[in-house]
Amino acid sequence: MLVVQKYGGTSVGDLDRIANVANRVAQTKKSGNRVVVVVSAMSGETNKLISYAEHFSKTPSNVEMDLLLSSGERVTSALLSIALQEMGFKARAMTGRQAGILTDEIHTSARIEEINTCALKKLLDDDTIIVVAGFQGISKDGNVTTLGRGGSDLTAVAIAGALEADLCEIYTDVDGVYTTDPRIEPKARKLEKISYDEMLELASMGAKVLQNRSVELAKKLDVNLVTRSSFNDNEGTLITKEENIMEKPVVSGIALDKNQARVSIVNCEDKPGIAAEFFGVLAEKNINVDMIVQTNSHDGKTDLDFTIPKNELESTKAALDGYKNITEAIEYDTDISKVSIVGVGMKSHTGVASSAFKALAKENINIKMISTSEIKISMVIDEKYSELAVRTLHEVYNLDK
């Protein structure tokens, strides 16, 4: 069996943890598997490198930053390879370039275009454990690039897809995907399996286990993902195709996103193209708009309400500042949260939404906005009620059972 394993920054946070990872990799190899390991930088290393750059410049070149930041993962890969060699295994550390990871030329947020697997396959055929520095590749013009947030996960998934690996294991400091955040609801239950689409919805709605880009790539390349902890031997959660899940629950999980702000454009002229005008200027500033509700009145006016990430609020205010003269008001509310219900079983079951609305009403929680998809219902509520809402919905759908 060919297994790709990825270990995050907390898993390789110091020399003792790298030794722990070496023992895990050794056990996987001893079980008769071929192994490719992808590693992140040691926790805190990337921030330290950024601070070094900012000592000399507040706006350093992205090209130089990619070269600088890629070094953190290279250190980890070399150390892990040395540890495995000392244990008697054939091991080889590789940079993104050496592993054949070719990207576009967008520095600090590059996208993988292809992986030349010749070098990887040659080492695997020689029974070598490969340790790849994650988060990086090389562009066509020969410059080192980095893949942005979640880049090491992307590296692992892309390599697993290119090599047609049997499994891609993502090791972090949590031991799987839960029905909701266990810190909010202690009765939260770890899921044995979840579909790509459900994981994408949970990730986009605030679940922090995996980044969207890595799940999207796993779905595209048909890679079976397992997310599990590097600090215990508990079984993780398998993220796979919907058809691989025998019993599809109506609701799989409840996600909470507190990094949300609501924007209300009050009484602007109701005419064709008005929405395109507002959202066009936000798109130009790369502001991520999520839920959108438009309400038309009878006097030729319309209200537009939408949500944005809270950390993009100031950019949004600046972008919309020139439009105050064509509206009665532009209002901003940062005291909100978005709570979402996710489950592939919603496709074939009725009453899921009404159960949520009744349960929140019983707790006197007012819903400000609602949006739905085939497998998701999202609601904007006052932030002070957010954790109560999560616990209430978790109980309504019997997710602890």
C-alpha cells in the first residue's frame, strides 16, 4: 500500500515531536507500506522568519519572501530524514522542486499545475521513505513559490493524487472531524466518515480541521483523506466520496463562524445592475461576500444585506464609502455569528429547516438572515447566542447519539 502522510507544525513543533513523528513513520513502513511524508515548518518558525524580513522592510518582495519562508519546511524535512536514517531506514529529504512540484508564478499564493513524479517513483522503487518539504514548489521561470494558507495539506493531497496513493493521512493536533466543536458542546461525537461536500461546507462555515483548497483538490483527484492526531493512536475521520458512505445521516455537523460582519445597504434605488455595481466594487478589492439577501419595497427602493469576514470590514467600508449618496444608509454589525447545519441527508429529508427554526425560537434566538444549499442551512444570529444555538441544534438533531 502507498501511504502519504502529512504532519503539521504542532506535530513537528520541537525535536522531541519530530522524533515522535519518526516513530510513527517507522511503524507505517514496518507494516509493509511505501511511505511519502510531507512536513510543515516547526510551529512558530514561519512567524519568526516573517519578523526577520520585517526588520528590514515592511513591504518585502514576494519573490524573496517565498524563498525565505520555504526554508522552514526544508529544515523539518531534513531533520526528520536524519532521524529516520539513524533508525536504520532509507530516507531522503526533498524540496518542492526536487519532488517535481511545478506551480504558476503567483508568489505567496501559488497553485500547483503539475507534479513530475519521476524522482518520487524512483526513490519509492528503491524502498526509500521520502520526506517532502510542504507548502512550496517551483515556477516555470525557476523561482521558489509558496502555496499560501494550508499549503502543506495541498502538497500532500497533490502528491497522493499524482502517485495514485491508497491513502492520504493528515496529522494535526485534533483526532478527527467532530459533529461540532467539542469546546462548545462536550457531547460532540467524532465522525467515522464524511463526504467531500460535507467537509467543504463545514470548512467554509468555520470548522478548522482542514482548509477548503485541500478538500477540493482531494475531491477532484479522488484521494481518500484521513484526518487524525499525531499525539494519540485514535482512529481518525475518513473524508471520501458520498457513494462510499453507506448510511448517510440527515445532519452530519454544526459549524460556527464568529468571524462574520453584516453589511446593510438601506433604501437604494431598485434598478437593473444596482447589485452588480455594489458587489463589483467589492470583488475588485478581493472582499469575500457570503450570504446575500435582497428585499424590495413598493416605492422603488431595495435593501441589500450581506455578510463578509470581520477582518475585511475596514476594506469594505473604504470600498463602499463612495456610494453613501445613493442610499439612505450603509450600516455595519459586527456582533453577529453564523451557525450552519450540514448534511447530505438533507437532499432526501423534509423538515430539517423547520426543526432548526423551532428550536432556536424556543430559546428566544432571533434569526437575522438565512441561506440554504442542497446540503446546508446557514443562519445569522446575535453573537451572544452563538454557542447556545450550537448546543441547541446539536441536541435537536441527536448528533451525540
